[in-house]
Amino acid sequence: MPLPPDYPPSHWRLADIAYDQIDVTLARDDSFLFETLASASFVEIMSEMYSANLVEHFEGRNDVTAWLRDSWQHEEVQHGEALRAYVQKVWPEFDWERGFAAFRAEYSAVCTVELLEPRRALELVARCVIETGTATFYRAMHDYVREPVLRQLLSNIKSDEAAHYAHFRRHYEVANAVERHGAFAVLRTIWRRVLDVRGEDAYIAFKHVWLARHPGQEFPAAEWKRYNGTVRSLARHYYPFGMALTMLVKPVPLAEPLKRMILAPLRLLARFASAG
Ligand SMILES: [Fe+2]
Ligand SMILES: [Fe+2]
């Protein structure tokens, strides 16, 4: 099977984003946007920690560890820094540092190397699921947002995430040529990670964004429910379900016609989900 092309590292830098040209009126009143961008900035900046875990997990595979250390980690942290700078420009009253410190303390306790898949090829499949999640999330956010500077930033980030997916998939193909996991093991890994994709990190991030915004108050569980209700209704309009399914099924070691057979009913289901 031919390998996907090797994507070059990201070519944009924080200094390229025109923060002084933000049209604040197109973003500031949108509390969903604030909560989503602030949460995403927390999670992305923490990639530095997953990177150390991943590098340790892939010790000996120098091509993987070099890419993780030299490109992937810096790009993920840059996503976080760029989103943070945007949040601080549009919502300057938000105490980002305070929220992040509390998030970091709680999150560090759950993010350890034991949570990774013990078999390397399967961990690379799991990374493909995570990058599918981020690539489709930023694409949906890009389509939702009206503010031009943020649209440009989200466009840069979504391209990086798609490139990360391609990298992890390439490394997976190499690893699985040796480990030889079958369709069942790969699908099981994909399924497990899909269930996890809007899991603990999103919740912990949201909670600490809320707490930093409402100092001294207790976090009401209803706020998380309210936020998820908004996510679900916006996803029907903006989430690229077809793109997500295609990316998820790609690493499954099955012949292309069989993959298409799996994809057809899933696409139909996704269309119902987005119309519902
Ligand atoms: Fe990212
Ligand atoms: Fe990524």
C-alpha cells in the first residue's frame, strides 16, 4: 500500500496572526465561543506533557520520536498559545493563568503513560483518532466563526491537525507491517478512542474555564450539560461527519471495497444524526 506523502512542518508562526485587526464585535458576545476557545487553549498547551509520555512510549523508533519532539509538540503548543492570545485579546478580563494553573493540577493526575495503548501500532491508530477529532473540530469551528482573524487562525490549525493525522497514519502503517494487528483489533481501538474523544480533558478544561470566570463559586454540573447541548445543536450544522468517518476508517487493514461497504451505512447514519 503506498504511504501518504510526508507533510512539511507547519509554516505559520504566532507573529503571522493579525491580533491587532480582530473585529471584537464579531466574537465578544458569544459565550460558547469563549468557553470553547479557552478550553481548547488549555488542552493544546498541555500537549507538552503528552509528548513526553509518547516519546517515552516510542523509544527506539527514532523517526517517530524525532518528529514528535521537533515538530508535533511545538505545533500543538503553538495552537494553544495562539488561542490563548486570541482569548486574552477579546476577553481581557478572563484570568487565563489562574484557570490554566487549576486545570493543569487536576489534569496532570489523569494523564500518565499507562493510559497509552501498550502495542505501538495501536497507539498510533489511537493518535489518528485524536487527530481526526481535532481536524474535524477545528474545521467545524472555522465554519461556525465569522470573525476574520479567528477564521484564519482556525484554518491554520485545522491544516496542522490534518497533517498530524497523515504523519501518525504513516507511522502506523510502518509499525503495523511488523505488529500485524487485524481489522478487529484496529476497529476496537478506534471505537474505544471515539468514545473517549470528548472525555475527561474537555470536561476538566471547561470546568476550570468556568471557575476562573466565576471566582469563589462552586461549579454547577448543569453548566456542563448546557454547554454540551449547545455543542450538539451546533454540530448538526457544522460538524463534518463524512470527513470524520473517512479518516477513522482509513487505518483499518481491510481491502478498499470492504471499507467502502462499512462506510456507506455509517455515512447514512451520520446524515440522519446531522439532520436530527
Ligand atoms: Fe492542536
Ligand atoms: Fe494535532
